[in-house]
Amino acid sequence: MIHCKELNKDFNSKEELFKALVENESVIIDAKKSEVYKSFEKGLQIVNNQSQIEKAFEDAEKGIKFDKDYYYFVVNSANYLDSHGDMHVDGNWNKTIKDQQGKNYLVFDHQLKRSEIIAMKKDVQMLTAKVAWSLLGKSYDGETYSLVYKVAKDKIINKEAKEWLEAGHDFEASVRMQYVKIETAINSTNADYSKQKATFDAYYPLIANKDDFESIDYFWVVKEAKNIHESSLVLFGSNSATGRIDNESKEEQSNDTLTEIKGTEQLQDTQPKKQRRSLIKKHN
């Protein structure tokens, strides 16, 4: 038997499962779009490893131009399949950047309380950038489209956060979000699912963390998402490629070149590498 968590139902075969997914596709997508997610709640626990970050700098290629007077917080990265079977893709934050610019706080633990504000919304610049996976402490090749918060160091108003950041302590980042546009990706040769198969063929090759899964037979492509109200510094982040890019550069290079940075956290999964998840749970 195969258990489908989206439908909370067991199926005898993948084909039966795929048929049910397509028949209930709009209901599943509407349910996903109705939720407001905090990304740290979506399943992955992460630790930081500062000792390996210098190697990450050596491998970093193109990125954003850093200013030593600012902190840069990566709050989400694309092409990473999370534990809910959702994957953000390039461009999914572009609209929210325009709509929410100057409207989102940086806070602790998704707490929209005065005492938990780290940076006021007027002082948070939202942007997107292609950031080398190696800069985020991952061994994947190439770069990942990322949502970044840029905050001037003198605009960090929370005393604890200011001390924490200046000391270079480890932390994770998490985004409060709602999905706007989602497509279903299914790996089936059935002609009835040609649309879902085309989506699978287009986006499956982009999944950076394929090795985390025993098999990937279907997933959900998040083509547009909204960042709602805030992003946070949290104890654990769901996507193991989130965190702070802190620049103390020796000298700035061109707009397309990463400068040397100190104090960035190396992010690693707490899961052993050989332990893989499965999006489809089989049982007797």
C-alpha cells in the first residue's frame, strides 16, 4: 500500500495514486494556497558549522554586491525540495518584492510583538539574488535564486539581536509565506497526465537535493509566493540553505562578484547523509 499525505489515503499502486492526485488537484492546490506557512515548520532541522565557511568563500561565484555596513539575511532559496514536497523556483518572489517592499519586519521567532522586532519594516530592503550554494554551506553545484533581507547594521534595534549578530553567533532564518501559484509535477507516462508530466520533466532536473529522497514521483512547484508581514531569525530553519550572509570585506569587487565575507554560518542537515526521505510512504 502507498499512503498519500495530501489526501490522507492509501492506494494500491502509483497509478491509482496519480489518478487521485489529478482528480483532486484543484482541492489540494487550494488547500496549500490557503495556508500561511512559517518555513521552519516544514520539516528540516539545521545546524551551523562555522569552521568550514572559508572553503565556501573559495567556491563562491556570482552573487550580490556586499556593503560592509549591512547585514544580508537569506530567508528562502529555490530548487530545494522540502519535506512537504514543495519546491520554490526562480522568480517566485519577484512580485512580492514589488508589492511588499517596505512592509515587512525582521523579527525573532515569527513573533509580531514590539519586543521581538529586530528591524523595522522601513529599514528592511527585500531583494532577490543568485547566491552560490557553496556560500550557503551546501555542496551542490551552481547557484540558487534566493530571497534576501538587507538591513543596515545601525538599524538593528533589538539589543539582543545586535549583540548576537556582532558576536557572529549561529542562527537560522525563516520566512512567513503564502503560496499564490502552484503546479503539480507527476512522473507518469499516462497521456492523461501529460501536463503534470511536462511540469515534472521541466523542474525535476533542477532539484538540488535529489539525494535526500529514496524516490521523487510527484511534487509541487511553487511558481509564486507572498512574503507576509515578516521573516524571522529562528532556532531551526526548514530549508537547510538559509541564514545570514555577513560581510566584513577587505575590498569590494564588481556587482557580479562576491567579496570575502567573515562570520557566515555553514549550514548542514542534522540527518545523516545516507538517511533518505520518501515522498511516498509504503506500508503493508
